[in-house]
Amino acid sequence: MTTTNESLGPCPVCGGQLHVAQYRCGDCEVEISGAFRRCDLCSLPADQKHFVDVFLESEGNLRAVERRLGISYPTVKSRLAAVNARLAESRLRAEAEYAAAPEEYADAVPAEAPSRNARLALLGDFKAGRLTLEETVALL
């Protein structure tokens, strides 16, 4: 039986950034090696992932997030700002890595981010069950 682990954050030995170098299919056992960019949301700590889940389930309604988590509105705003900062840092890091070795990441960094309306439509598709979380994250 294979166990699935959460994605690791920094290197547990030196604190450096870990890179995804291999994927393996659990059905046919095919393995794909290369340089892959990790999902920004997947690299969030567990508490921030939970916050994002609640935020998405609440369709971005901060008052609903406040009620669901039992925290104050300023705390919701603060946590949302912390998630945004973490994701911005992750995007900047990815851009810096891409600039250093663009041939390694040819398919890993999207050429253009979707517009706000496109992002809202994707979140609507996710909520309606037309997209999985992984598909939504990849498209965002």
C-alpha cells in the first residue's frame, strides 16, 4: 500500500527550496522525470491551506469566513493578506528561477495569468463541481 504525503516546504536539512524532479502514476507506474514547478497553493502550510479552503467554500465572503472559523474580521483580513504575500513570494521565486534557466521551465510557468473575471469563472466552475481543486489551481 502506498501512502501519500503532503508536499514538503523547505529542505529539512539546510532550509533551501526543494524542487519537484519526478512524478509517478499510481495506476500504470509510469515515471516522468524533469524540472517541475510546484503548485503555489500546494506549498502553503496546512493552516493557510485550510483558510483558503474555507475562503473558497465561502465564495470569498469574508464575513462567512469569519463565522466559519470563529475569528474576527480583522483576523480574516490579516490571514488573507498573509496567504497573498506567501503566494506572491512563491510567484516571484518562480519567475526568478525561470529567468535563471528558462529552458528547464518551458512549460512550467504560464505565459499570462488569467484576468480577474476568468479567475472568478474558474472558481465558479470549481464550486459547481465542473473542475477539481487540482485543475482549478493549475488554471489559476
